[in-house]
Amino acid sequence: MKPSDIQKMHEAGLITDEQRQKIIEHFQLKEDGGGKFLAIVSLIGAVLIAAGITLLIAAHWNEIPRGVKIAAGLLLMLGFHAGGWWLREVRGKFRKTGEALHLIGSCLFLANIALIGQIYNIVSRPPNAFLLWWIGIAALPWLLRSKAQHVLLLIAFGIWFGFEVNERGGLIYCESQRQILLYALLGLVYLGAGYCLRRTPFSEFDGVTEKLGLFAFLIFVYPLTWKDFFGGWENSEIRQWFFPALAAFALLLLAAGLRNFTTLTRQWRWTWFAALLGMMVFMVTVWFGCWQLDHTGESRHYFWGESWSYLVGSLALFVFCLLQIQIGIQERSQFLVNLGVTFIALDILAAYCDLFGSMARTGVMFLISGIFLIVFGVYLEKKRRALMKQIKSQAAEIKP
């Protein structure tokens, strides 16, 4: 429970100002600003310490005996975890610093895996090392209730996923640029997992999981708005079965997690689910080559180019971001609103770059975009006035 959660309850009129203050004092809740600053500084310090240890060992690598290398690596890893446990659980006053020490210990586990592989010349698939790392730290976020460990766990899985996708002969190997669709789907899996974490004993992990998932999804779905993304994929090696299976898993998580949206009406929950489903359907059509250019026959020239695919992608992303902004307003999430606005701007930029060409096509583009900006500006102004009026009316109702 965070002070911001108590503040939301107070703004909704569920508790009085006196009750809000008593809850904060009883549970000894602190403001988020200082804690976030200390967490950032501690994480930066943890990265610097881990890098420093690695460089010092590398500088004297050939002079260190094999057994000493392994023993030193294990002792360092266990020592950092022990120090983190003592600061967080025994002392109880330096939780952020202890969390940073635990983070160093988890990173050193990956270093030990690489160390043992290098010493004994173990030839193996690179993804296996990251999978072993992910398995080794999988329990730590839940045992330590650490957001930093949880983020590291998600990143570790993402790194393994990326290596596995590029490992020739693997079960999920994908040779072409189509692999970014897999990364976008993985973002949706994280997003659905974050939704499912709501209203659970580990609800403190939901926010960071949702943010990381949605950010990854938008980053990797953005290339679908580029004209040059869609090319000939006839000779690419892919596992056709994996994408639908991962899409079904993501859809299941999203459907189960959306029930935990308490601030949204049933209509908006279905709308948000439909937006996610629509983007997923579009990615499925891209995966199976529905927008693939035909290079076998004679060349075809359209006014907008050889394929309409990037226009569909641009429109789909634009509509999705508009709905995301509306969800962010209802959820009172600045992250959702800011991320949606950012990708709308990037989408418009991509559309401009895609549509530049002949004078006729550029002229039509300027004409359409000018009309759109005027109409969209009027809509935004009306929406802004309605939101301001709604906020003022809610504030008036809360006041005694």
C-alpha cells in the first residue's frame, strides 16, 4: 500500500482527511519521492559495483588459479545476498541498500555461469545460460518481495527469449524481421500478467509489469507503421505454430486480468480488450504474410505505394493510442497518457515519412493532414473542457 493509493481513496470520498492521515501514520507510509530517489541511486551504485568487480577480475584473469576464480565468484555472490538480507531483514532500516545488494548478487549469478563455462570450455547454446540464470533467480522476487528483482526477472526472461528466437534450429527460431512480432506479443504477455497480479498478495508487482509490458509492446509494434518493414519473407525460417500459441496465451492472460479493473466500467473494459484483440489480429495477419508484397509477377504501382499495410498499421496504432489515453485518464495513470501521446506523435511522424513521394501524393498528404489536425484540435479542446468540468464537479462533491 502506497500513500498515493490512500490519496486516491480520499479523493474518491471513501475516507475523510482525518482518516487518511491516521492510516498513513498507523502503517508508517512514506512519500514516494525520497524512496524512489534512493532506489535509483542504489541501483546505479549496484551496477557500478558489479562492473568494477568484473573489470578488476578481468585485469588479473590469467594470474588467478581456476579454483580461486570459482570460489571467489561464489563467495561474492553469496556475500552480497547475505549483506542484502542483513540490511533488509535484520537491521530493517536500509531496505533500498539491501535490495541493491541482492540485485548485485543476482547479476553475479549470471557472471558465475559464464565463468564456469569459460573455465571448463563448456560448449553449449548461449540461450541455455540465460535460461539457467532466469531459473536461478525466479524465486527471489517472491521471497524478497522486491520490485527490482522482479524487473530483473522479466528482463532475464526477455533476454533468453531474444537469444532463443535467434538460435538456429531452436523451437521458436525466426530468421526474418518478423521476429519483432514475437517481441510485441511477449510485451502483451507481460501486460496480461501484470493485470492478473492485481488484487493478489503480490499486487505491488502489477504496476511495473504492466508498464514494462505495454512499453515493449508499443516499441515492437511501431515498425508496423513503416513502409519498408514489409518485404519478401518467402525464404525465412520460422516456426508457424509458435506465434498463434503465444498469441492465445497472451489473450488468455489479458482476458483473465481485465476483470481486475475496478475503476473501469464494463463497457470500457470490453473496449480496451477489443483494442488489444484488434492489434493482435493485425499482427497475426502480418505474421502469416497477408500483407506480403508480390515480387513474382509484374510490378504494380499504386498511388500510395506497393502495399497498404503500413497505412493500416498507422491507423491501428493511432486508434489504439487514443483508447489507451482514455483508459489512462480513467485509471488516473500519467504513464498511460504520456506513453499514448508519445506514440501518437511517433505514428504521425512515421506516416509523414512513409507518404512523402511525388508532388501529387505529398499534396494529398498535406491536405488530409491539415483537415485532420483542425478536426482533431476541435475534438481535443472539447474533450479538455469536458474533463475540466468533470474534475471540478467531483472536487465540489468531495468537499463537505
